[in-house]
Amino acid sequence: FGRRAHFAQASYTSLPRQLTQLGWDAVDGILLDLGLSSMQLDTPERGFSFQHDAPLDMRFSPQNPVTAASLVNGLDENELADLLYRYGEEADGRRIARAIVRARPLQTTLQLAAAIEAILPRRGRVHPATQTFQALRIAVNEELASVADVLPKAAAALRSGARLAVISFHSLEDRIVKEFFREQGRDLVNPPYTPLYAEERKAVLKEISRKPIIPSEAEIAENPRARSAKLRVAEKL
Ligand SMILES: C[S@@+](CC[C@H](N)C(=O)[O-])C[C@H]1O[C@@H](n2cnc3c(N)ncnc32)[C@H](O)[C@@H]1O
């Protein structure tokens, strides 16, 4: 890529600082590819997968002081149940939280998966620990808060006509992106005598299509991990 590329190892929430450092006041496009990478999932010692035994880590950044083990062993039962419900949409969150607390300390991925499997038998092909692992990963990396944080920063960094494209991998992320695009697509204008908005403004973004772009059957056959991906695109007005 030569001088056309600049790499920075940093949270995308630091986007404004990165742009200031480059001396760029606006950009022509932003692509956010959320979640975790196949490489991370396939590196057992990162602790994202229960296919292999590894320490319960799950951090995207080694600078992050919070690991999955610190949450699993440090939160109380209610906090764990709440985390599993909020970030894993796990209907059995309460039972799993109780099983985790009973089995503690849990240090490895397989210990955690086994503690869950002991109280929830496998249903079909999906391992009963799947949503717990997702929930822990989201919590460790504060993924939803980061998405909510970066979207307005990204929108502000675009020049007029530039596009913001976001690929998400589960409904919790996608909901944040969808709601942000909808909200930024509306004019906020107070009706006479009814101050609904502290600040009036015109719409900031226009969605390219209301429906997300999803992978074709052929793409999913070639790359099964793409199956839950949703791409939403909006243009800066
Ligand atoms: C879906 S992968 C992207 C893969 C990459 N586009 C590729 O094709 O190889 C998402 C990546 O974003 C990283 N990531 C997650 N949250 C982040 C954040 N807040 N700031 C920066 N990177 C983050 C993850 O560590 C992961 O490597």
C-alpha cells in the first residue's frame, strides 16, 4: 500500500485522536469490522473457544486488565446472571450463574464449558456454553459500549457524501448500528410550542438501504463464519 496506508494499534474509539495525529480533518469512508477475528478464535491460548483448553482470557487487547477469568471468578451470582442475560441473551442465565459460582474457581475454557454442560445438556448442534462465551467476550472487551461510542465519532469524521459501513456479527451489535443510523437519519425539528429536542438539527446520515446486506448462500458455503454477518451502510449528508 505504500504511503496510502497508515496502521495504528489502538481502540477504534480513539478515532478522533488518530485523525488529529495524521492531520486529517475528514475522511472519504469508514469501514468498521466488529467483533473478533478468525485468527483470534483459532488461537487457543487467547481463550475465546471451548474447542481447546486454555486460560479464560478473551481480551482483544493485552493491555486490558479485565479477563474472562476475573469476571467468572469475581462477580457475584446476580451480576453474572445479569451479564449472561444482557450480552448472551441467555434464557438459562440464572441457572448457569449458579453453576459457575458452585464450580469456582474456574481457570480454563474447558472447565467453564464442563460446568455449564453439567447442568444444561446439549440441544442439537449448539454447545450449551456458546452464549455464555459470547457474553463474557462482550463484557471483557466492553464491545457494545465501544460500538455506541465510535458511531457518532465516525459520523462526525466523514465528509459530505462519504460512507460509513459497519459489519456486525450478532443482533446486539446490529441493533445499536441500526438505531444509530435511524436516529441520525431524522430531522430533529421542534413542532410549534412543543420543545421536544434541546437542540434542533437536520438529518446527518442517510441509510443506503433499510435492510442490511447479508452474505449469499454461496459465500456462507465458502466461509461459514460469515453466516451471521450484517453490513449496514449510511452516507453523510
Ligand atoms: C472481525 S475482526 C476484523 C478482521 C479484519 N478486518 C480482517 O479482515 O482480518 C475484528 C477485529 O477488531 C478488533 N477489535 C475489537 N474491538 C476493537 C476496538 N474497540 N478497537 C480496535 N479494534 C477492536 C478485534 O480484536 C478483531 O481483531
